[in-house]
Amino acid sequence: MSGPVLSRRAFVAASLAAGGAVLFDLNIPVANAQGSGAITAFVRIDAANRVTIGAKNAEVGQGAKTMLPMLIAEELDVDWAQVTVEQTHADAERFGAQSAGGSRTTPREWLPMRRAGAVARAMLVAAAARRWGVAPDTLTTGGGQVRHAASGRTLTYGALAADAAAMPAPAAETVPLKDPSRFRIIGQPIPGPDTPAIASGKPLFGIDLALPGMLHAVLVTCPAFGGTFKRANLDAVRAVPGVRHVLTIKGDGEPESLVDGVAILSESWWTANRARDVLEVEWADAAARQFSSEHYAAAAKAKGAAPAEIEIARTGDAAAAFAGAARLVTADYHYPFLAHATLEPQNCTALVRDGSVEIWAPTQNPEAGRGLVAKALGLPPERVRINLMRVGGGFGRRLMNDYMVQAAAIAAQVPGTPVKLLYNREDDIRRDFYRPAGWHRFRAALDASGRLTAFGDHFITLARAGKPTSGGDLPPAEFPAGVVPAILFEQSLIPTNMPTGWLRAPGSNGLAFAFQAFLDEVAAAAGRDLASLMLELLADDRELPRGPSQPPFKTARARAVIEKVVAMADWQGRGKLPAGEGKGFAYYHSHMGYFAEVVHVAMADGMPRVRQVWAAGDVGSQIINPLNALNQVQGSIIDGLGQALAGQAITQVDGAVEQANFDTHPLMRIDAAPVIEVAFVPSDDPPTGLGEPALPPVIPALVNAVHAATGRRVRTLPITAEMFEG
């Protein structure tokens, strides 16, 4: 892979901004762990030596609005107290990739953001060297100042900024970066810049936005996914006091962009939402109504008993190993559809005028939204401006931009008037892109010594247009592939009309439960515990391929986190727990992160209650912001426990989702949250993200702990009290 290359556009342009500040606009194509691509760092320095750094990615609670400026500030060599963070707008040509999902931000931006800061620092040093007539290598920096030790002279960055802006930009790859031993910002626990505003209730989120003359909109769509509009009593709704417009929206049939609906607009969202009670719509939904959870369950049972339809991976002679096994272990596992249930419902504000549209959106994936809006309105993409709002929970839901297209389509019918579309809670849960359900039929072969010789999974999942739905894949490299002599992964598909998407730790959030819980059964059949079995399978130092654009899986890193967590949790002393209590272990690698976790449960009132969780993770050589890292791990664990224990499951009847609010799709409450102890195990690998990898192993660790406490296997989620009756 080639290093950073400076093109004609790769220079530092400077212009005087308001208040006499100088703007450094760094357009520097660089190579990084995810491939090559142009990025932009935005640095503004005023005469008072105040530094403003633009955060280019949306803040979804993952800490990017703090972390990205930290990387720039570190190499710029300023004090964090000098820094003000500003959110940029969406502009991929200028700022590079701005998506927030898949724990990709850290590995993608670790070097580019540091280099952007280092280039600006080098230019400031060059400006000081020219002014003083000395060699640049005789100068040092720190605290937003350039110093010449030999003469005792010092200049602030603010005093040098105008001169520095006129200096040629060095090639980014030629500018040295700090040795980690010199980090003063990276590695420090730095609170988020929005925290004071959030704590005091100041408007930051998309739901908070208010513009002059704005109308509020609600959008009613067919409850059965795929139904289309036939007719409605639109005039009756228009007669409701306070209603300004009632509009029909013609979709393209794709839930990711636009579906048919009726929009009600008012100066008050409350009025618009109440007016929907008057609305009566006839939908063409006969085909959509045939889909149901009952249908999926029956189809999964039938397909599980039949030969698989698709072969995903085959190594060794699995058939011979199964036939000749000293012991064959089998089990079926199932997990349900899940909703994202973000605390901030989906919303977007749009203003269409003069052949363009301006959007204010809490989105994780703005450029994809730009393309969808441009297509829906028949505009060139450059006529779509997207202002990034703080996001009140994403978890993958806002990687989809249906709400953005809907708001733009409504606003296009009332040009010149800003329109704010806001889902109510029922809309939000019933118009989601759900984590797909899955069914696994496992087989494992053990030889006479208890060694695992073959592993098989017939994975039955949902499909649209003959392909697995988003988040419904089984990777060929799924563990224990690569460490067991024979592997057979197969798949069968069940058609669905349910829109599906990526939920935090996509794919992994279901696969980890099924695979690691079943491996706990395999370990017991082999006379081992799961931690011992995992260490046995991972004993040899190996690097296993994981797929395109993914670094290899390193067995040594996996062993390190397993060994760490069993020591933290006194795993060897688990047999001393009283009756009705148990500890469970699980390990999982996802999104380039290695995590092992132990859960301690105690049965109370017929249900397991989690007392404590221990987590050990390896996400590379550097924890950029320890405060946020701890929050991410703890939040991931609570999310996973909630999925398993709180009663979360989305069910479908007559093509539509049954659940409508938190009473039927509950979130985990604070009184159920356990003590969570976290340790990071550093390695020599580049830093990777923390939004996902701590979630997957907590679910199998939980059900394995339940087995230790009760002797009962949990093979279906969510956990219910009925599982422990009789």
C-alpha cells in the first residue's frame, strides 16, 4: 500500500475568519488501516491562541466528538484547555468518511487525524523558523507555543498562524509523529465536550431543533411491511383544528429509502400526532400480511430437518468425523428479532427551496442519506446539505436514512417551509430495521480423549430477494473455524418482508450467544470448562484470516484476554459459590476486538439476577480516552444483558410488528445493572474501536452462568421465568 500522496488539492489553504482567526484546511489523502482515502482536519487558531478543532464524525454516544479532536490536538501540541470542539457538517469530499458504525472510526482515523495535527504543527514551526532565521530542528513546541531554547524566544501559535498558513504543506508521511511515551492528551480520561449541555438540558439533538416557521410532521405508513396506499379520509383529517397540510407520499417500495404514507403537518407536533387518530387508511397489503413469527418458526423447524440449501464453509472431512465420533454433541439454538429502541426516536428536519435541500439529521451515515435524498428529489447530490446533529442513540439504526428521505419528500411538497418529521415511540419500534432472528442446528464430534475433531452448524436465517438479510450472515471464518480439523457451515433461507439491519455488534450479537453457549456444552461433554477448552483450541500461536479489509485473528491475543479474565474473576474458585449461584465464561472476537467475560448470577424469584461481570479486552496498543473506553464497555455489557434478560423480542403477526413501546420491548433498568469490572490488555497492534466488541460475549457468559447455577441450558432468547418452572 502506497503512503500518503499530496495532490494539487493537498495543501493547506488559509483565510482570515471571524475574529481574526486563521483557518487551516488540510486536505491530505493518506493511507490507513482501512485503505486509502482523502480526509480533512479542520483547525482554526485565533489571535488569542484559542484553537478550534472540527469533529468530522457524528457523535452517537461513542465518543468520536472527543476522540478525533484529541488525536489532532496531541500532534498539534496544544493543551486540551485551549481547545474548543465544533461539529462539522457532512461533506465527504472535504472531510473524508464520516460514517459512525462497526467500530471503524478508531482504526480508520488513528493515523490520519494524528497526521493532520502533525502537519499543522510542522507548518507553525516552519513559520517561526523563517521569522527568526533559524533551522526548524532547533525549535520545540508545547502548549500552543514554539520555542527557541538557544535565544529564549517564544511565539504563540496564534501569533504565527497567518505566516504558517502561507507555508507549503509537507507530505504527511514525512512529518514525524510523537512517540507514545510523549503523549499528554491521548491516554487521558477526557469528558465529552457536550456533557455540560446535556446535563443542563440544552438543545443538541435532532429532536431539539427548532427553526423559524417550522411545521411538525407525522407520517403514517402501512403496518404490514410492503403494503401500499389505496385511499384515505384525507379531508376529514384536514378539518382537524390546527392541521395545516395532509399529504400523500408515494414511495419506491424500498424501506431503506421511501415507502407509501400519509403525512400530517401542523405547527404543533402534538396536534399532528393526535390528528392521526382521525385518519383511516385502506392499504393494499394482502401479500404482506402472510408473514408472521409463527410462520418463521414452522419454516425453521422444517428446514432444520431437511438438507441445507447453501454451503458456506467446508474444511476437512466433517461427515467422517461425525460418523466416527466417540461422542456426538448436538443442540438447537434460537434468538429473536430485536428492535434498536433508541431513546431519541427517529427524526429529521428538511427545508427545500431554490432547487436544493438542507437537512438537519441525527444520522450515522450521512453520505448514504445524501444519495437517497438526491435520488428521491431528483437533485444533484451537491444540492443536498446535511447538518450533523448529535444522535440520541444509534446502535446501527441510524446507518439507515429512511427518516431523512421521508422528511425531504414531505418538505418538497411545501417548499420554503422547514418541516420536522418526528416518529412517536410506536412508529420507532414498529418501523425499525430489526436484528434478524436466527436458528442454529449444531453438531460437534469428540474423539475418545475429548478432543474436538469436527464442528458443524446448519444456520437458518431470513432472506429477502433470495439473499440473507442485513445482519443475517454466517461468516466462513466464524470460530471455531481454523482451529478445528473439520468444519461444515451451511445455511437455509426463509423469505421475510421484515426490514432488517445492523444492531450493535451486528451478526456477532446473535452468533456469539449460539456458538459460545453450545461450545460450553461441548466443553462439558469433553470433561472441561469452556475457558480451558478455548485455551486448548487457541494453544498454538497462529494468525488466521478473517476476510476482506480485516486484520488477521491472532490466537495469542485471544489467549491473553482469556487468561486475564479468569484471573480477575477467580474462575478457578467458582465451585465455592452457594447453591443457586454460578459463574459463566465466554470469549468472542468481533470488530477487530478481543473480549473474554465472566458473569456471576444468583437465582432470585425464579429469574437469574446478575451480580457482577468481569471483562478483559484487547483493542490494540493504545486506549485513546480511558473514560470513554470504560463507558463503552460497560454500556455494551448492559445492552447485551438487557437483550437476554429484559424480555426483548420482536414478533410479527399478519406482516406487522406486535410490540409498540417499552412496556412490550423493555430496556434494562438501572436497578438490574450489575457491578462491571473492566481491564484492558494492551498489544502491539494498532488501536481499534470499542462500540461493539464487548457486547457479544456477555450473553453466552450469562446463559453459561445460568447453567452453572441451575443445571438448565438456555438455548432460546430472551430468558423467561417459564424456563425454570417444573
